[in-house]
Amino acid sequence: MNTKNLIFTLIIFVFIYCCSSNTKQNGDINPTIAFTYHNIKEEDMVFLSNFDIIVTGKFLDDDQINTLKRKNIKLIYYDWLPAIYYCSKPNEWETLVYQNRYLWTLDPDDSSPDPMGDKYGCKDYFYDMANKELIDTRVEYIVNNLKKHNYDGVFFDWGSGLNALIENKYDFLINEYKKRHPDSDYDDMVINFLKKLKENNIIIILNRGFKSDRAKLNLYADIDTVESTFTGIECDNKTYNIFVESEGFIKAQDTCFSKIRDSIRLSFNLSKKSKETNPKIKFLFLNYAQPYYYNTGNKMKINNDEIFTYKKIVDRQAILYSLACSLISNSIGFTNGPDVSLDYVKDDIYFKKLGNPISDLIQIDENTYLRKFSNGLILIGNDNTIVNIKLPTNIKGIYDSLKNESIKPNNGNVSILLKSQIYPSGEKYPVGNIFIYEY
């Protein structure tokens, strides 16, 4: 290892040692959380019924809500924190905002830009977060709407406040707010809004609250979220044309994997920012995965050429890698399919109980990391990595979640091989695995 890499590794290790020690002392079990923005099928209900919290893009129907509530599941509704879309069929709230747009929004004029609305053939209206009437009315509407549908809280997209407007270069909104309220801090008004919701016992989940100044938007949040940190579906991975059963020829792409050292660093660093503002907050890594295109071994003839056929299955390597990178910092993890769907991402791994972390992060080499928990361990590394681990004396074996098999110790030791599947592109990617103790 050269000097530069050694220094970088030492910096990461020292930083993670501090963070993981703090996490270890918390000693609490995180809830399991699932996201879905689509109609829920019967097989989805079976899967979702095992979670503690479910975030939905729209209110579920009464039968589904009642089924999930009987299992003491908390239901969370999606909302856009800074704005609304005003489309051809506005709901009650959107209609009310439109009627009061010249007082309640920063962009009320027909000539105002619609940077998000234009994508859907709609108008978008961004709230004036310093307008007390708006805030009080919105809080009342949200609280009543949640009670009406027997929901427990709200997931706010664009949850980084002013930072979201800055990142999207919405200067026209920022300038209008400053013009109206020269002595007012936009994020302080967002915090005031969140505080009023929290006073009504609303569960608050933010998307990227940690990106606000000093992560201050997380003050009243229960959970903070970041997307596509470890795996994703938008990257420069090469595409390939394959014949998929029941679909024919499609242009497909591998799931995108982040590099191991980057994933480990982000896992601890991002959650640490939120907890510095709110020590009780939970942190959720929401990742995305493509289906894995499995070569069936069958061939078909097309234009005198024989080609292999493929079948869509769950990319378990992607799910395990994302979850391992999340749990290793004592954070929450979940992986969605494209467009926040459950297609080809349902897996029982979320319901395996690792318990609490009982060790700091152990860096075995430059790209191999281990952390021990009260009921198992997490191992992250590259393909063909072999790690020898001594198990506690009362453990009869460990369950390999990726391979779905039990490993028996030899004189209290196990030898673990991290092995990547080969993707249709020919690539291999990092491996994260969760091992559960067998007593």
C-alpha cells in the first residue's frame, strides 16, 4: 500500500472508530422500513406485513390499511416539502393553495417558471414558508388527513430545505423569499413547520435533512434518508441487448455499485451529521437495484443465430451489499426497484435480526471490513476475498444470508469466501454479506 492510500485508510479508520463507538453505546434496535409508490398486490402485502414502517406514495385502500394496522405497522405518506404540483385534477389541498397562491406561494404568477411542473404538464407552486396562515393551515390539513386515513406520519421529499433550492439553482425563489422576508431564515421557518407537526405526534421522515446547514432540519425529524448511496440505477454502466422470457429483446443494464471505501465512509459520515443535531434520530439509506438477468441456459434461434434466453430475478447481491453497508453503521437500509417499486427487490433478509453492534469497525485490508453484532456479523469486500473468523464459544454455526446456507465452524473458526455473481455485462461487483449466529 503506498503512502497516500495508507494515510487515507488511517483517516477513515480513525473517523469510523469514533463514530462506531458512539453508535455502539446507543444500544437500540432500528425499525425496518419499506417504500412503495405503486399499487400493492397480494404478494406485496405478504412481504410488507413484516415491516415496522411503510412509506407509500398514496394512501392505501381501507382494507389494506386495516390489515397492516392490525400488525401494528406505522404508515407514512409521501409529501413534497417545499411545493405542490397543480395539475388538471387538483385535490382539496392543491385547490386551496391555488386559491391563496398570491399570499402562500413564492411563484404565483402565470409567467413564473415551472421547473418541476413542466415535466408533467403541470404548474408547480413553492410555499412561502414564512407565511403563518399557510403554515398553520397546512399543519391542520396534514394532521386531519393522516387521521382520516389512519396514517401515522409524513415522508418529506426535498427535505434539505434551502439547500434543495440552491442545488436546483432556483434563484428566482430564493430572491423572492429574501425580498419578502429580508430578516427571516428560510430553514428556520421550515423547522417551525416541522415543530408544529411534531407537537401533533406526527412521525416525520426527511429526505436529506442532513444537507441543511448544520443538519438543523433534523431537529424534529424521527428519521433522515439519503437515496442511491450504495447501489443505484442511474450510472454509466454499459447497456446490453438480451432476450428476456415473456418480454423479448430488451436493452438492460446492471445495478450500479459504489466502491467499498466510499460506501463505508458515507455510511458513517452521513448518519453522524444527523445525529449531531438530533441524537435520537434514525438514519435510512434508500437504495435502488435493477433486476438480475439470469441466464437460463436455454437457447432459441433467431435469424439463424442461437442466443441464450434470460429471466428476471431479484438481484440479491445488490440488496445484500446495500443492506450490509447500511447496517454496518447501525443505520436502516432498504432497496427499491426502479421508480420506487417492489419489482424484483422483495427479500426476507430485512427480517433477520443482527442485534446490536458489539465491536467497532474492523478493517481487514484496504477493501475488506468486518463488524460484529450480538447475533451475527457483517462482512464487506471484493470478489474472491477470504476471511477467517473466530466465533464465540456458544455458536454452533452461522447462516450465510447471500448463499442461503449454514456454515459450520472448525474448532470455533469459520473461513468465509466472498464471491460475486457474474453479471450479463461480464462484470463483477463488491459483495456485502450478513451472517446470523446459530445457537
